[in-house]
Amino acid sequence: MTYVLILVGCVFVNNVVLSQFMGICAFLGVSKQLKSSAGMGAAVIFVMICATAITYPLYKLLEHFEMTYLKTIAFILVIAMFVQLVEIIMKKKMHALYKALGVYLPLITTNCAVLGVTLGNINNDYTFLQSLTNALGTGLAFTLALLLFSGVRSRIEDNDFPQAFKGVPATLIAAAIVSVSFMGFAGMM
Amino acid sequence: MNGERTALYDFTKGIIKENPVLVTLLGMCPTLAVTVLAVNGIGMGLATTFVLVCSNLVISVLKNVIPKAVRLPCFIVIIAGFVTFIDFMLKGYLPGLHSALGVFLQLITVNCIILGRAEAFASRNNVGRSLLDGLGMGIGFTLALFTMGSVREILGLGSWMGLKIPYLCDNPMTIFIMPAGGFFVLGCLIALVNKIAKRKPPKEISCENCPNAAGCSGQCKA
């Protein structure tokens, strides 16, 4: 039951993009088309789960040696290295998957949602399985926000806005409205 | 404008002309997340300024030592070191602010502004210039966050820097301190800057402003 709660909480109630403001850069950058949104979302889910699977034991190790103050440095190094490693392996061995995700992989190192999830798992005292669930939920939430928003964006693209609002301001205001719609889920928990 | 850039220009460009949040659209996550109160905006801005100045300084000193192929991980480690430092300083001396900023204090590590300046400026310029650039960008970031925080606090809570404003505090528009209000206020502020500067709005976040451009070399738009 806890796992279901964590999952639903991540995807709907505390959506990582629309109510926690993580990964806004990627959200605004690649949500222009449905195809790139799906690619980015899939890459983020994959990296989040793997990064959690590595950083959780790593934190236990740091805890054992009483060096938990190193967690930010250690986690970001792991994420940066992992992303590079996955890119190299996929390029050699899994070419189809590389073609689908490849372009979005390097962008993920600086996506604050990934570091945010790994740090959040520690701050919330989740167990290993709960951490993995949290990572999956957050990844799904990110993908959902991107997919929904790419639809909204394709609609606002052709509309006649005042000159000053064209481009990013209009996108942000549309994001505000999508975010209002997610506030409705707050009553669920 | 042509010819040699002056040191003064390096310092002031970050404050208005190339304001990281309102003009080049970097570092949006902390801008939206922590600006519920004006004082949080200042705290986040100053913490980021500290990390930005220190990392610009160190990266500019080490720019000839760091191999080009692994420069991004190197930059990130340097930045993460300073973030850990400021995290502990705030925890020790300003625990209230530390808990208000929450995980976003640690997420300064992946703030696009810092990595962006390291890549675009500090790794190509001398130490003095990099210091001024970091300071200017940091002040610009702090000012933008302070403005955002002020608007949201005045409209959403009816107070400013903790002081109650008559009438407004009886009927606050709570939506402004909710996530939706953050998106809305930032959109309006950017539109206002566009209007004042009479700038042709950028169609989208272009690759030159994107901190990840080094990784994807423009292919993300394909």
C-alpha cells in the first residue's frame, strides 16, 4: 500500500515539474513536440531508476564511514559518470535504443530532477524499494507533464498573443494553468 | 560596444542586459521554487552568488589544467564542493533559511547558470574578469529572485519582508504563493522585461543559452 501511495503521490499530487519545480529547463526546452517529449521522458525514467539503485547503497556506504557530508558531491559524480557510461554502452551494444534516447541522455546530467530524487530519497528516509518506487513515480510524473504540455504548446503556438508575451512568457502562463489543474489532485491524499 | 570589452561591462552585463533569469532564461527551477517570500529570494540569490563567484574563480585558475574531454564532470565537482560548504554554513548559522530553501540549496549544484558561466566565461577568461562576471551574474540573479519574491509575497500573503501591508493582508490571493502563481508571475515578469526592452522575443530557448548545448551539440531540436 505504501508503494501505491508513493507512486500516486509522485505522479499526481506532488508532480515533480508542476508543483515541485524540478527539471523546468528540460520541461521548457524539449516539450515542443510530442516525439521529443516522449524520448526525454523515457531517458529520464531510465536514468532516475538506475541512479537511485546506485546512490542508495552508496549513501549507506558513506553512512558507514561517517562521511554523509559528501553526499551531494558523490551523487552528482555518480549521475554524471553513469550518464556517460550508459551513452557509451548503448552506442556500442543497443543501437536502436541509442537512436531513440541517445540525444537526450547527455542533457540529463544537469536535470535537477534526477539529483533531486536521489537526495529526496535520503531526506525522506525511504527504504531501498520505496526509493525505487519514488524514482519510478517521479520519472513517470516528469513524462506525464512533458507529454501533456507538448499538446498544450502545439495549440498556443499559432495564437495571437501580445508581442511581449510571445514565446517563453506565454509558455509559462500556460504552465500556470496546467499547474492549477494538478492542484485538483491535492484532495486525493 | 565594438572592440575590447571593458571590465565594467563584464560586471554590469549580468545585472540587466544579460540577466540570467529574465533575459537568458537560465536557472528557472530555484527561481520558481523558493520565491514564496522575498527574504527567501535574497537568501537563495546570495547563496548562489557565493557558489558562482567561487566556482568561476577556481575554474578560471584551473582552466589550463583541466582536460577538455572531461571538463564538465570537473566543473560539476568543483561546484558541488562549494555547494556543500554553503549548505553547512547556512545549516550552522541560519537554520531557518536552510530549512526554507530545503533541497534546492543542494540543487544549486545543477543550477544551469553556474555551469553555463563556467563553460561560457570562466573557462575562457582570466581570473579577474571571471570574478567580476560571477559577481555581476549573481547580483542579477539575486535581484530577479528578490523581485519575484516581493511580488508573490505582497499579492499572496499581503506582507513584504515579514511586514504586514494594511488591507492586502486581510484578503491575500493565496494562489500567488502556490506553484501556479510562480509560473504566472515569472511569465508576466519576462513579458514586462520584453516590453520595456522592446526586444524581439526569442522564439524558444536557443542553443547558445542552453547549458546542455555542449552535450547535445544542437541535436536536441532535431
